[in-house]
Amino acid sequence: MEFDGKSVIVTGGSLGMGRACAERFARAGARVLIVSNDKDSVEKAVMEIGGKTTGFVGDVRNSGHMCSAVDEAVVRNGGVDILTCCAGIQRYGTVVNTPEDVWDDVLDINLKGVYLAAKFVIPEMKKRGGGAIVAISSIQSYASQANVAAYTASKGAINALVRAMALDHAADNITVNAVCPASIDTPMLRWAADLFKGDMTQDEMIAQWGKGHPIGRVGKQEEVADLVAFLASDKARFITGADMKIDGGTMAKLGIALPE
């Protein structure tokens, strides 16, 4: 029960990696507030996770919603000790063919969502004597696929923002880190698999992507949640401003192979 008595906010916590993080913290005794704009998935997650988990329906792009979500955590759970920012979307396109409204949506949800959550959480963490913030980024903050200009820009900016917040709030005993996954089996990855699978099944497409990782498979949501939990724990108090890869060895591999 390493998080017994801790108050945790997970944005994007009703699906995917966010849902896995909410479950991981709840199993370890935390009081978890899930924040998402999808009412049905919030209610489903709260019911299935159980324990001390509650939900807040709100948009991470909306300052008023995020302020109210943090207020809800303070009222229900006594404050905020841990913030995990998992809300995110993926859209495809170059800078030429990405519509401006799509660009704005990706940057607002993926990046502004982290800014707004931290903006209202940090003052509450300071009242508690410190805390931990973990943001979900991507290995595409280091190297990009083609045709993902907005997504890659948002993830690179998350890493930069994490470094800035880590410096600004180190004296407040607040750690700030990013987790950078490769392909993880989430509803978002399966949405992408449906776009590109052609004559393959969804599972076949995901298995094909898995072969691009040296370990030979895509990652599991629970594996990401374990890393997030470690960075939010007392075991990681000397880690801040870091961006931690969880990628099955993907970023260790050069695309140019030696001749056989």
C-alpha cells in the first residue's frame, strides 16, 4: 500500500494508459480522481476500479474545468499529492495538410492540458509540502515518424515543459518527470491500427508494429503504469526533470543495419 493516504489526479484516466495508471494507484491505496471529458467512460472506470476512486467530467483544455477538478480533489481527498497527465490524442498529417483546427486540438489537449493541470495542482502540492507530477510523452519527442507533425510537436514540447517545471518547483519539493512510451496496446493504438491495417486484422497490424521493437512486441498499459507509479513514489525523490523511455529498445536501434 505504497500510496495509502495519497491523493492522486489522473487526467485522461478513464481509458488507455490513464486508466491503467488510475488502477495502479488505486490498488496501492491512493484516493484517485479520474478526469476526462467522456462521461460514460469515467463512470465505467470509477465503477470497475472501485475503492476510493471518483470521477470528474471535464475538458483538460478548459481552465475553469481544471480548476474545478483540482478543487474537487481537495474537497474529497484533502489535497493533491500526485498528478499524472495522460490525456492525449493522435492525429496524422504534415504541416501542409493538417487543418489549423486539428493542430490546435492536438496541442491544446496534449500540451495545454499538462500546463493547466499543473497550474492548479502545484499550489495545492505546496500546501502539502511537495508532490510528484508525471506526464505521458512519447518516444516521438526524440525521433519522429512521417506524417505526425502536430503530435510530434506536442510531445517534444511536453518534455521541454517538464524540464522547466522541474527547475521552477524543485525548491517546493515537487518532482516533475515525463514518461516516453513507444507503441503501447491502448484504444488509441487500436484506432490507428484500424486506419492502416488494410486487409489485415487489427491484431495482425499491432503485431506487425510490434516487430519494429527489439523486444518483438508492443508494450502493455500496465508496464507504463508501473513506471509512472515508480516516478510518483518516494523511491524516486531524487529524479526530476527526466524523460524516461519505455520503448522495448526502440530508441537504442539505428535504422541502418550492417550487411550480413
